[in-house]
Amino acid sequence: MKQWILFVAAITIASHSFAQTDVIEDGAVAEANKFVAQILTVGKMSGLCGAFRQMATFQETTKLENGDQFVVRFAKAEAARLGLDVKEFFQSCDEALETYRDLAEMAGLE
């Protein structure tokens, strides 16, 4: 995890440094910023999905009263907040987690 944070920080710093020079064209800066934004989005979405899966697993093992309804309502609310239906939300989760694993592997973390 520490290496991953350093990787993202390095890209962010590099992107900011590119913006400070006249050597690199605006297109390169925009591409670097786009890449950083994509990494941050994947990290945020995979974290949300991981927390949701932990919550569902917790409910599955503990069987809290009304817990199933809470998990379903939470999923619907998060999906709606993102402008998705529940099926699209879980598809996005699968994609984000797969992309996260790919990026972690590229960074030598997995």
C-alpha cells in the first residue's frame, strides 16, 4: 500500500512539474493529468466497492436484524448518487477492482 501511495504521489508531482515547464506541450500535460485523474477515480471506486463488499460479507456472517435491508438500501443509494442503477454499479465495481489490480501489478505491488 505504501508503494502504491508513493506511485500515485510521484505521478501527481510529475504531472504538476510538467505544467511548470515550457518544454512539454499542453497536450502532454493534459494526458498526464487525465492519467492521474483516472488512477484516482479507480482508487476511489475500488475503495468504495471494497468497503461495500466488506459490509455485505459482515451482514452475511452476523445476520444483523434488518441488516439485509440496510445493505440493499445502501447499494441503491450509492448507485443513484453515481447516476447508475444497481446492476451498473456492481459492473463498475468489477471493472474498477480489475483495473486496480492491473495498476497494482504494473507498479509491482501484486
